[in-house]
Amino acid sequence: MTNRSAPFDELDRKIVAALVANARTSFTEIGTAIGLSATAVKRRVDRMRENDIITGFTTTVRPAALGWATEAYVEVYCDGAAPPRRLAEVVRNHPEITAAMTVTGGADALLHVRATDVEHFEEVLERIRAEPFIRKTISYMVLSHLLTGSPEAGAGRAATSGDAGV
């Protein structure tokens, strides 16, 4: 039986907050913190997964550790009205594009690009510009992140000696 009509309550919010802070937190630890058994926490997490409230669990890696030291945002301007599905096909072919979205304003899309260095970024930019429907691009190189704890900055929770596993 699916519990699709179950409300998203304060306990669910606390569970989600605990998992966002550290997705490796055990159900026992979460339950102890919010006054539920590990089994009750698991049931709630399973229900939230079934209802697409929790859509997955992610590992955040510092991009520089993988050699991605250069970062930029690229505005993309298309000839005519390029359909979003066509833009999606293009960006999926470039592993350096870590996020892409259609936007309002003058540009048709905004891309978040990570590269090993400026030369690599330039090569990626040339591949993007080679698409026949792309009229122009405007790039903004990232100098520093003002919100260093944001996912865009590649921030993640620092491992501590208590992170022995779940």
C-alpha cells in the first residue's frame, strides 16, 4: 500500500534537514535526535522517496580535487527559438557542463562550465559555439565564491573522525 496522501510534517522536515546536512547519518542517529525509532525514520524516508520528496542521495566532491580548477558561466544566444530539448541534447554531450538551464532575459540558456584550465575552457566554448543554432555566447569566469558553503562552490561537509560509516 502506498502512503501517497500522508502529509509532510515537522518530523519529515527534521529528517530531511538531517539528511541534507549529512546523507550518511544513520536512521538510528536521526531517530535519537528527533524522538523516533530507527524503523519509524526508515518508513518515513521510504515514503518520502516513493513520493519524490527525496529524489536521491549525493556525494559532493571539491572540483579542484578532480582537476577542475577553472569555472565559468556562459550565456547562450540561439538563432530563432531553439527548443529546450535540443539545447538539452547539446549540453549532455559536454561533461564539462555541470548545470544548464533556460532563462528569461536576452540569453536563451545559461551554462555552468568547469574545466581543468583556461585552455580547456576555451576548447569547450569552441565546441559549444560550433553548434549550428548557437548565434553567440558571453562568458563570465568565476574568480571566487562568496558563499563558500554552496554546492556551486563544490562545498561539502568536511569529514570528521566520527564518519566511520553507517
